[in-house]
Amino acid sequence: MGAWGEATRKLENIQAITDEAFAHLNVEEFLDHLLGRVREVLAVDTAVVLLLDRSERFLVATAAIGLKEAVSQGVSVPVGRGFAGQVAAGRRPIYIPDVSTAELFNPLLARRGLRSLLGVPLIAGGTLLGVLHVGTLTPRIFTLSETEFLQLAAARAAMAVQSLLSQAERDGAIELQRGLVPAALPVVPGIELAARYRPGTAIVGGDWYDVFALPSGEVGIVMGDVAGHGFTAAVMMERMRSALRAYALEATDPAEVLRMLDRKIRHFEPDATATVLYAVGDPDMDEVRVSSAGHWPPVLAPPGDPARVVEMPTDVLIGSGEDLPRTTTTFRLPAGALLCLYTDGLIERRDSSILDGISRLRDALYAGPPESVSAAVMAALIGREPAEDDIALLILRRQPS
């Protein structure tokens, strides 16, 4: 049997996996099986599937072999940017013979030492669902037959993914997770933004981040963590996020916004508690006002200086049952400076203290492009380990003068 005959036989195995997927596999399990077959047939070192998020603006790493950190670190790629983004935008295969000369958006590809890449779109019924790409650690020329094989595998994957995602009861948790935290950050003049969100073992949880423009021209910035896990925490998180946005339109003082949020939760949701950090940046982002309801303070990385924790008081958390005064702290954000907000899942580990986690975070932060800094932070603090607790990370940088 020739090489192509062998590939055809193994493609039939991929079809068998597709059929099994309808019976008992979820999306991630199915993709893991399929990527294993693809790597075996093409003899590649990495295989990754990125699925289009609900906003249809970002590709989110969902399954990977040989590059697991792309999934564990919550990599997302804008459609039209970088290698996978261009595959999605053009809806056609793209081959990169030499990664070192290519313009990549995801730094993990170069960090893994990949030399050649081949990517194809996942399309079902004319609808773009994502991208499948493979890579090798040595220079590789992919033949036309190999490219056609990858396209066939992607077509099988797209059909299965589309069917599995349409089963609302079976994949409700995944769909809820993808819709709770906004993957598409807003475009805010004067600042650059990047974010990461990874759910813990409960699949969905109560961590969230938010960025929004205010009528005054100021910018609202939120990081929150509802106590608990699962659907209950996720639903409560959505209620708190909506309420905070409403109160942000009524008051310009972050402490007052958190006071109103706390009052609402204590009255209508007496069993709920959360930590929330709310900050407001002035129109040119020269100054930031911030208040904390039991949440960890942000970390500031000025250009040319080590990162440091913003000195500020921490007031009682939301829903604590106590109507105590809340405070607002104002600090400067120099041009080019970077600000990092996060939840405790990023810094908390069973075998080390919270202070050790904050120290590691400070060491990983620098006043650089937020997307690159986010990748560095997730690599330093998360690495290849799956998240036990929910993780939310929001990084913004005031544009250099």
C-alpha cells in the first residue's frame, strides 16, 4: 500500500472517530482523538485546533497535542492576525516553511521551537468554526496530498464539532463558559488591552473581568470573583456584572459604585459573596481611581522600573453583611506603564503562599505589549498545568508618548 493509500486508510479511522463522537464524546475528547490521528498520519510534532468564539472575532485554543500550553494558558488569536487568524480570515490553507521569518501573533509557536507550519480552516455548511494547524520542529515541505489530507480531516472535525455544539443539554456548560466572560475586549483610545480566562475543574465559575467606556469619556475596569463554582457562581457573576455596569453610569467614584453593588447583593442575594476590584481611568489614562471590595490590589509596571503592588486599602467584600465605609485610592499611570488585574486562581497554590504567588507575578510583569506580557505571565505562573481554580487575568498598558 502506497503512502497515500495508507493515509486514506487512516482517514477512514478519523471518520470512525467522527461517528463515535455523536454517541459519547464531548468536543474536547473528540478533538484530542482526531489530533492524535492527524499527528500519526502526517508525522508532525504539534497539532492544534482553535475554535471561533461567540463574538466571531477571536480563535480560542481548544485542543492540542505537542502544544498543550496553548490550551492551558487560554491562547486566543484575533481573526485576521497572525498565522491562525489569517487562515480563518482567508478560509484557505496557509503553509509557512520557516517560522523564524513569519509574523506570528501567538509567541508559543516560536517558543516551542517550531520551524514549519501548515494550517487549514474548519468549515461546516459554509460556516467558519475554527482552524486546525500542524507544525514540525525541523524544516518540512508539506506535499499537496498531505495538505488535502489535512483539509479532509478538518472537514470531518468541523462536521462533528458543529453537531456536538448544537446539542445544548450536552454542551451547555461549555457554551455557558464561552459566553460569560467577554473574549473580545473593547477598543479604547490610548490604551492597549489583553486578557486571559481559564475555568477551573468545575468548567464554569464566578471569575470575571470587564472593560467599558463611560459617558464622561472615562474607562471602567473590573476584576471580580464570586465565591463558589459551577452554574450557581456563574449565574451570580453575570448578575453582579450587569448591576455594576448600571451603577457605574450613576456614580463616578469607584467606592460609591461598590457600595451600591454591595447594598443590592445584600438585599436581593443574601447568600452571595464576592471580591471585586473596580477602577476608573480618566480620559487620557493619566490617573486611575480604584476601590477594592476584598480583592487583591493591581500590580503596576512602570517603564524601566520593577513591577510593584499598588498601595491601597482593601475594604470588606461584597455581600459580607456589614455596611462599612469604602475608600477610593488615586494613583498615576505613566505613559507606557502597564497595569495588571487578576483573580486568586493565578497566584494561589497549595504548596506556596499567596505572597510567593504575587512575587512571581511581579517578576513576570514588564511594561511591554499586553498580549506578550499576558503570555509571559501565564507561562510563568500556570505553565502546562491545568487550572484547579478559575483564572482571570486582565492587562492594560497606557500607550507610550
